[in-house]
Amino acid sequence: MIKRIAGLMALLMLVQWGVNAQGYPGARGGGRGGGSSIKGRVTGTIMDADEDAPIEFATIAIKKGDGSIVNGAIADSDGKFRIIEVPMGKYTVEVSFVGYEPISQEIELTPREPDVNLGSLTLASNTQALDEVVVEGERDLIENRIDKIVYNSEQDIANRGGNAADVLRRTPLLSVDLEGNVQLRGSGNIQVLLNGKPSSLFSGGNLAAALNALPADQIVSVEVITAPSAKYDGEGSAGIINIITKKKTLEGFAGNVNLSVGTRQNSAVVGVSTGKGRFGFNMNSNLFYSWPRLTTNTLIRTVDQGDGLTQTLTDDGGQDSYTLGGFLSGGFFYDFNAYHSLNANFRGRGFDRGGAGNFTTTFEDQLLGINQEYSRFLDDRSFSSGFEGSLDYVAKFADNPKREFTASYQLDGSIQDQRQVIQQQDDIGNDLSLFRDEVNVNDGDNREHTIQLNYAHPFGELLLLEVGAKGIFRNLTSTYTYDTLNQETKLYVENQDLSDVLNYTQNVEAGFIQTNWKLSDNWSVLAGIRYEATQIGGSFRDQSEEASFANNYDNWLPSITVNRKLNRFTSLKASYTQRIQRPNLRFINPFQNTAQLRNISTGNPDLEAEVTDQYEVSYSTFVKGSAINASVFYRRTNDVITSYLDPETGITTFANIGVNNSIGANFFGSVTLWEILTLRGNVNASTFNASGTLNGVDLSRQAIIWGGNMSGTVKLPKDWTIEGFGFYRAPRQTIQGFQRSFSLLSVGIQKQIWDKKGAIGLRIVEPFVVNKRFGGISSGEGFTQENVVLVPFQSFGVSFRYNFGKIGDRVRGRRSRINNDDVQDGGDARSGGFGR
């Protein structure tokens, strides 16, 4: 497989070399100015003829009479362009952009008049283009595009002072509970990206902690992709969520300061941007701290032993927990000319989390005559840090803006260290088996390298061909030790039976081919296929070769989308995609979490990947200030991965249980009334119909999963704005039970100040409820288990925002071209972390 990938990469390189050998556009040539040393400039603004709006990223080329390129540029966010160092002479200026008819205009630069201002140049829409439907009435908040729904969270004042979890809860089609379980239309098999690429921030462990740590003020928008095409990694059977953070680069210097103080969380964000000519740089930093809050947890498990006898376990207590952390991110770009550019991005982070508390446990086994009561002190501390760096080379072609070659490299690393102190004693006697004084350490280290090459080539106006190759190479190490106090020596001694080192590798080599056909003015087809080869291996330091595990598999993943444009603002789309969901390290690692010896969790190295087939039909329209998006889908998943509790041993692990057939629908709508009130609503509903056999036991469960959200914005005089938001998510299902429902209500008020360069705001979360109830219920043949978690959720906060410099003068939308959306979320380089 490596040879096949290398061959495809070599082919892409030869294509690029051949283009250069033929005289790559962008090479500068002379005009008709003879030996004159005077250079001129050409300026202007590119506008949409229908909407009278600027066209960002339009391509402008200056050509000589023989058709050779002298110089060129790309329009900025205001549609403006400026081409300097143009020799004297006569030229043709050609302007083009995807979805518009190209135009040309003759110009002449002379020593007497070396500068030419073309003023406004208008481009008319090309009706054969694959139009995207933009919700113009809510362009600043919701965009309904051909392949995704975009929530522009930066424009939503209710997010001020919040975090990424709050933003995702407000995003159409999504739901997020306290544990960080993100669901897209009722399924948790999603992939979360950061700026178009994977991040160990999300894939390295606790997704809930990561979402709570990332400030909402750092997020520009969220993209929801329900039917990813072949150029996306095959992972994420329900779809992809892409979080876009602030990355502004301006001509000159600018910056922003965001501060928020609340009863739950506090944050400070500072960003600066600078740019001049073809070079730009940006940097953002953030510090956050959440006040300690007491979370209580009650676990009750009852097992029927027959003949009227039962076994009962009750565990009750709570912990005061806090979070302290920060981010540092930045990037730079350099445009060699209008057609060659280099883009680099980096991100570093660090988190310190901790919590301590006391728990009381009672255990009664009527069959064995056991009656125990004991107390436990738990001090759980963790520190995680990581970095990400990417470098992208992009080559564009003046003859067609859709022709593009990219080469990308990404390095990702993270460490996650956790230390847990457990002290336990018998409360009603002197049972030495209940005595515990342990220090458990679980350290994880992750390194990941990614190489990617993509090439897009148009054939006329009706066909775009895209090919690509990619390699992802992961190495993870999980080191876990259990030290137990020796009662005689009073020294801690390592428990060799439970301590070990897991070395885990996962390599994915992939290639894809994809075509975008425009069959007519109203019909278009996006079709492709992706091949992925996966090699997984794991070994243990202190165990024999027999304990090692390996799993290799190949997947051909087809996708097709057919789009029918009914009119300018209405479209109908049908799609089919096949996706896979690989088990992450937390699901695989056989490390045992023994914080509560009668409630142990562990991984399963024998897990297989899930394979999902999804069929979807969607309808989108925008009419007179109202937007509607509705879809229905059918999803069949084989080898479903789910958690499974064995009531006899008290061990929870993961298993492939069989098949889940799901039928669902979702509806999103927005309407603007009286030009000051905007209402938005989203409803999702789907079936959960899972069945399979595990350890010789037939399992099945059926349920209806539904949820939705509603928000409203009122724009008042003197730059006042009020936002309200509420959402509900029905219980999340497993093969043995469910996790409780979740709802949320929040209100935000904002006043713009200082000529709209600043703003002050107030944010209230759950004004009428202090604590939220979480947890779940599991049941099976002869047992039931209920877990109740109470978390303080009510909060009040104030925020302040100030922008300085030349804001919005020249914003560049640059992000890494790498998208490693190939590992199931919720993973953990430490093997799953500790419970209580």
C-alpha cells in the first residue's frame, strides 16, 4: 500500500513539475515600455453584478498581447486589488472567479500616466456553476451551503464569555451533554476538526474538558458536514464538525482584547495581526480559569441472585473540581506572487485540572453473606499539554481559478499525565481487604505525522477532477503504574500485575479521486471514491508476545451527491456515503481503571471498526427573509461499538454488538420579522434500533431520539442587542440503557460602544435552575444500575470586547489543507483516564 501511495504522490509531483516546465503563470515579463525603468500599478474593485457586493478571492491577471502573464493578484475581502511593479505598455486585464462569467479590459501604462485605476469591475453570475444557497437574511449567523451548514458564532452575542461546548449546543443539528458527548442528528460517531484539520486537543482524551477549555471568543464559526465527499477522511460515520478559530491578517496592524468574568468561568483573550504586502502574521493567546464547583455522584447497582436474594452496591460522594489552562496560536503566510503561496500555522496549549472529595460505599451480597461499609478519599489531578504545527504550499493557476495544487505537512504531539491518590478504610470493622492507600499514575505521549498532496483540474466549465494522496502515522505510548502502601515498611511498592507500558501504532494510507459534474443549468453531481488502508499494532513491555495485538484492514468508501437547483435560492439534494469509525485508544487499551474496585472500566484490543452506509435527501430554500432546511436520512451501521457492563464482575468495557438501523429527519428554519427580530429553530428526530449477540446473550434496544433548539435575536436602538437561546436533547441510548436528557436556557445582552470598536455584555445561563441532573440507567437480565450526577450549572457573567487597529481592511481566510478526520472522538492517549 505504501508503494501505491508513493506512486500517487510521485504522479502528483510530476503533474506539478510539468506545469512549471511549461511556463507557470505568475512569471513576470516586460511590457512595451522599452528600456524605461518606471513601473506602474493597476488597482480596482471586483463587484457582484446582481448583489452589488464585493467578490473576495477573485483572480486578476495582466496579460501581454501574446497571452503571457505579466503579473496578477487576488481580490481581498472588500473586492479590492492592487498590482504594483507593472512595466510600461499595453495589456489586457482579465478577471475571473468560480461561479461568474470572466471579463477583460484593455489598458495602457505610459511614463506620463503609469498608474491605472479601473474603478468597479462587475462580474455576472454563471448559471452553470454549482451554486450554494446562502441564507442571506441571516448571512452573519447561519449559512446553508451546498455541502454544509455554517453557524457564524462570532456574531452571536450569547456566546460571549462561554466556551466551545456552548457554541456547539447552539449549532444546528448538534447536541452536547456535560460529559462532552457530541451528537449529530442523534449519532455520536462524528469527527471534530479544528480549522479544517484534526487536533490532539479533541482526539487526545477528554473531549468535554477540551470543549469547556476552548473559549467561545476564539471561535469564528462552526461547519456541520452531514455527507462528506471522498476527499474527506473516511472516519466519522455521522458526519464532520469543523471549528474555525480566529485567524485574521490585515494590511497594517490590528488586534483585539476580550475579557469575561463570571460565577463559573473566567477568560482573557488577546489577539494581534499584522500584514504588509505579501506577508502577514497573526497570534492569539488565551488564559481561562473555572472556579471550583462541587459535583456529587450517586451510583446504585442491584443484581438479582435468585431465590429472592440480591447483591446491592451504593456509592455516594462528591468532588470539588477546577480547571486552569491556556492557548497560544498563530500563523503566517507569504505570497510569492498571485499564484504561489506558503501558509504556516501553530498552536500550543496546557491544562491543569484537579478535584478532591470523599465517597461512602455500602456493599451487600446476600448469597455470600457479605455486608460492608467503607469510605474513600480521592484526589485526582491531571496535566495535559500539546502542540500542532502545519505547513502548506498552494499553487493556483491564472487560466482557471479552480485549478489548484497543494502540498501539506503536519506535526502533532501531546502529553497527558494523570496522578490519582486513593485512601480507603473500613467504617464498621477491621476488614483489611478494604484498606487501600494507593498512588496511581497514568502518563500518555502521542506523536503524529501527516503528509498530504491534492490536485484539482477542471475540464472545461462542466467538470472538475480532484485527486489526492495522504499518509497519517501515529505513535502513542501509555505508561501506567500502581503503587500500594506496604503496611509494615510504610513504603509504596509498585504492583507489577497492574503496571505496564502500552506501545500503540496506527497508520492510515489513503488516496481518493472525485469528480464534480455540472450536467446542466440546474443539475450537478459530486461523485468519488476513497481507499484507506489501516494498520494497527500494540505491544506491552511486561507481557509476552501473545498479549500483543494487530489489526489490518482495507476500505473502499464511495460517495455521491446529486443536486437539483429549483431556483436561485432553492435546491434539492440526494446523497449516499459510506464511512468508517475506528476505535480509539481508550476503547482498545486493556488498562483497568480501579478507582472503585467494584466499578472497573477497561478497553478491548479486539474491537473492529464500524462501517456505516447513509442515504440522505435534503431540501433548502430562502424566501423573503425566511430560511428552511429539511432532510430525511437512513443510516445502517455494522459492528456497532458500544459500552457494555458485566453485572457479575462490575467491569465495563467496549464491544462490537451487531447492527443499528436508524431512520431520521431534521428541520431548521429562520425568519426575520419587522427588521429587528430574528427567530431560529432546529428539530432533529431519529430511531435507535440496535441488535446483536454478546457473550452468547442476545441484546436489542429500540428508542426514539429527538432534540432541538430555538434562539431569537432582538436588535434595539442605540446599538443594543438581546439574544435568547434554549435547547433540549432526549436521552442518549446504549445497548443496555440510556444517558439522561439534557436541556439548557441562556440569555445574552450586549451594548456596542466607542463607535462599535468595543462592546460590553451580560450573559446568564440557567436563570431558574441551579443544578443540572446527569447520569444514566443501565439494565439487563437480572440487574439494574443507576448513576445520578448533580452539577452546578447556573452562572452569571459580564464580558468586554475591544478591537483596535485597521480592523477588517484585509482579512485572509487561510487554514491548513490537512484534515485528519479519521479517529473516533473520546479517545485517550492515557488509555481512558481514571474514574472516581
